[in-house]
Amino acid sequence: MPEAGALRTVLAFPSTYSVGITSLGYQVVWATLARRADVDVRRLFTDQGDPPHGGSRSRGPALDLFGLSLSWELDGPVLLDLLEQQRIPIWAAERGDRDPIVFGGGPVLTANPEPLAPFFDAVLLGDGELLLPAFVDAVQEHRGAPRAERLRQLAQVPGVYVPSLYAPRYGSEGELLGVEPTEAGIPATVAKQTWRGNTLSHSTVITPEAAWPSIHMVEVVRSCPELCRFCLASYLTLPFRTPSLDDGLIPAVEKGLAATQRLGLLGASVTQHPQFADLLSWLDQDRFDDTRVSVSSVRAATVTPELGRILAKRGSKSLTIAIESGSERMRQVVNKKLATEEIYAAARYAKEGGLTGLKLYGMVGLPTEEETDVEATAALLLALKKATPGLRLSLGVSTFVPKAHTPFQWQGVRPEAEKRLKLLAKRLKPKGIELRPESYGWSVIQALLSRSDRRLAPVIAAARGRHESLGGWKQAYRAVVESSHTPSETPPAWEEVVHASWSAERVLPWQHLEGPLPVKTLVSHQAEALSQT
């Protein structure tokens, strides 16, 4: 039970309850706050929420903290609707002492918070296990101070970025020259915080109303050692971390299986946990015969007949592997350490083990990609179908979108990707292979949000109410450009943000925010990738 005077907090998620409660990151943040006696936290989703904080205070705000977990760029505009619903000014500059501190976290905000920065008082960069306790402690310690002083103190907490205390500088042509502190004593850069404990996260809420009903999720690995050059999940979350089997994974699994018989093993590459085979053997015991186990994406080279057999025995129907491309050259470009024969073997082992489906993930529009590389993807799928008759194949395919803190952050979205999605559909659908393409148009908007600076914030505000249509975004962008008068107000040309490849010397909107690897390392990784022929 929260104690008297606990921080009145709302933790929001920019989607429905069923989607939000399936987010392991959101669950962990909520549970971390809920365990504190000095925090009274209520959840808020777009379709429902916990009962609001009741009563009134003779002094001070009705709400102390409003937090948002953001894991998808396109959910950004929903923040503004949620703020208005709580009667909180959407612009941080318009909030006063009686308004809550609005904070956010998650991979989107850790990678590049700048497009949304004017809406946040504080952004938590990195892993919540470290950041949240330090952030809440600082809020408590200074809660009686004026708002400006509270923000100055929060800016001293490692990993807490206070956008109002940093200002972008622009050149006469509108080029970004830097983002720098506005006051003495404010750190020039803010570094992402990395949790290095033995335990990772697992579900704290199990409900039939979740998008994955009644599932207990256990994080098996964090980050990925493969370092595919486009991959935010790998580069932004380095180093690769794995909890021990006996002290971390098994207790986490046992805890959930006391409440449900559905288990989800999560991670960017779960089968690369050094003790994953031992975990599988443990799950092969007779006492788990009624347990259904599902596994997120696995590395193709780690698929074995034993993996297929145990997953089929535990209720899984299919395996998911990311191949990125059917072209060996393209896999070398993106550093996907995967031979074509290993893909065939994964399909063969999945079928031999008793699984009925294989889901593959790929991309189009990658740097240096040619149409022949896309034809190679189609050819691989058709050959797999012939080599493993009866195994249901599906290909999920997206357009490459540049992400901050990865080697391909300097590369733009390639317009020819739209035509190449259609090419795959033409080759595969008539042959009975399911194709699940992501919208090219929405990939363009995703790139706009992932690559922009603060000048996009007015566009996000203007797009509200029409942000679910591509035309709405373009109209909002045009309207803001036409109404702007100075380089510090005018968003750069759409083509420049979305499609242009940038020089490695260019000042990036997120350059004052330190990721796991220095820029010179990312530059060398990009050079290595683009040198592949």
C-alpha cells in the first residue's frame, strides 16, 4: 500500500490495454514503481485505466509524475492525447509548478528523443532497473522545490536527459550545429545506462486479456551479439547479457508457471544463451507436459532437431528466424553471419522435430541492395518450399529504416523498396507462400520520426487527429514548413530527412546522447559493410 504523501503517478502506454500489458518493458516499469511505498502508481491505456487518484490536495499538484513507455515511433502522437486527457499542457515549456513532471523511456526515446523532446520534462535513457530508482529518489528529494530547480537536479542523475536544459544551434541554411546545455553545471552529454545484473525481466501481470493471452514472459537474453548493421535491438542495448540458468531463468519460469501454463521465452536471439540447450532439457521434463512454450526469433544456425522436437512437444507450431535476405552478398553487407545451407537445415530440422511452420523475416531497401538480391530472396523461399514439402512457409518483410546509434544511421530510406515489396508478392503469392509485408508508406513516416530533430515536434502536434493516415502526416509537415520563418523553426526538407544518405561528419540530432558504442566505431562498421561486393 502506498504511504501517505506518496508520489501520485500515472504510467501510460500509447495503445490499448491488451497491447500494453503484453509489453514486458511496460510491466517491469509499472511493477518497479508499484513496489515502492513512496509511489502511488496508476496505469493508463488508450481504452481504459486504473481508477484515477482520488481526493484533492490543499497544496501542490493533483499529479506528481506522468510517465510514458514508448517502443514504436508511430505511437508518439498518442502521447499528446493522453496528456490532454489528464489535463496536462502538452508542451513542457507551458507547465508550471502545479503540473506533473512528464517523463518517458523505452527504445524509441533512448535512441532519439529529439522529435518528442519538447513534450517531455525528462527522458530516461537506457535500462529501467538502474534509472527508475535513481530518478524517483531524485524527484522525492527535491519535490518541494520550484519546477526549474527540480529539473536541474534531475539533470544530474546519470542517464536522465532534461530537454529544456539543452538547446539546438542551427546554421544559416538550417543545418544542425549542435545541441548544448543552456546553463553551467549541466552535463554536456548524457549517457545511456546499462543494467548488468544477473537477472533480467519477467512478467508481473498474467491476464487472459493480453494480446498473448495468459502468457508468462521471461527475458532470456538482452541485446544480441550478432551486430547486424541496421539493428537497434542489438546496437542500442549492448552488451549482450544472459542471466544464469539456476539463479535467473529457472526461478523466473517457475514463478510464472505457478499461475499459468503458457510460457514465452523472449529476446533478440534466445537460442544464443550459453545454457539454452540446458533450459530446453529442463523444459522437456514430464511435469511440463501441459505447458505451452513459445520462443521469439531464433538464430537459424542454432536450430537443431532437438529444438524442433521439444518445442513441438510443448505446443509450438512454428519457428521464427530472421534471414534479412536470400542473397549471401546482402547478408555479408549487414553482417548476418548465416550461410544459405544453415537456412535449409533450420527448415529441415523444424520439420523433422514436428513443427508445421517456419516464419522468416527479411528486408528490402538495404544499402547497396540490387533487384537481383531481392530475386534471390524469392528464389530461396521457393527452393525451401520444394526442399521441405508440407512445411508451411511465411515471409515477413519490411523496408529498411535507419535507426540512431547503428552503423546504418547515416543511410536513407530507398524509394525503390516499394517496388521490391511488390516484386516479392508477385513471385511468392502465386506459389502458395504467405507474404506479410509492412507498409512502405509507414516505413517512411517511421524514418521521419527516427531521424528528425526538435523541429519535428510541431509537425507531430499538427498531425494529431490525422496521424493514422500518410496524407495527414504530409499535410501537417507542409503546414508547419509554410508557417515557419527561421531556420530554428523550419523542419528540413522531407527528402533530406527520410531519403538522403548523410555524411559521417554531419552533426546528428542525437549526437549529445551517448549510446553503447562511440561514433568512430559505428563509422568503421558502416565502411566495412559498404565495402562488401
